[in-house]
Amino acid sequence: MSASANKKLLQDIFAAAASADPAVRDRSLFTASLADDARWVVTGQYSWSRTFAGKEAILNDLHGYVRTRLRDRTRTVAHRFIADGDIVVVEAKGDNVTPEGVRYDNDYCLVFRLEDGKIKEIREYCDSVLTEKALGPFPQAPVRAAS
């Protein structure tokens, strides 16, 4: 796919998932666009820093745990997309609250690598101090949210 097609795919994914109304948020395009062997790399040197290898690990271990630490469904709003070939960089801001009422509005730089219309890798850069302050340390063993 071209850089513009890759950029459009990511714009569509974020637009569908960013509605202020949790009832109309849709993450199905993200799920469908994630390659089975995708990797999500949380960068840095803190408890969340690790690689989630495979679609199931991304959806269940990473996103599943995040869902247990936030009220309702999570929301991240993208405000910039930069595309170059199979790489799309997305700047985004979270709009979230923990069950304890703590705001978790992290700033993100997400670097997506796509292959044949599928997301193969995501590298996440964010405020690690805010992540641990609001969400706590990431558990050592994988935590899967109840379906």
C-alpha cells in the first residue's frame, strides 16, 4: 500500500475509536487491521516497557489490562499523522479516568509499521511517569480482562 493509503487507514482507525460517546466507539477496524504476528513495543525503562508479541497478546494482555485500569472504554484522540512508505507516525492524547477517579490523559507518539494493509508493529512513546502514577506498575504475569 502507498504511504497515503497507510495514513488513511490509521486516520480511519483513530476516528472510529475516538468518539466522545462510548456507545459509538468502534475498535473493530483496529482489530481487523492488526496482523496476527504484530508486535507492540512499549519503549522506555519502566514496568510497562516490554514487547507484546502477537495479536492476542496486544488485545488481551496489553489492552485487556489497560481496560481494567480505566473507566468505561479507553479513548485516545489523534491530532497528527505523518506517513512515509510503510511507516505512519501518530501523535495522540488520551482522555481517560481510572476507577479511582484519577485522570489519565497521556501524550503519545505511536510509530506504526504496516505491511500489505496490516499493522505489523507499533512502537509506543509516552510519559512513563504519568503511566505508573495513574495506572500503577504493569503486572509481571499477563493479566487478561474478562470478556
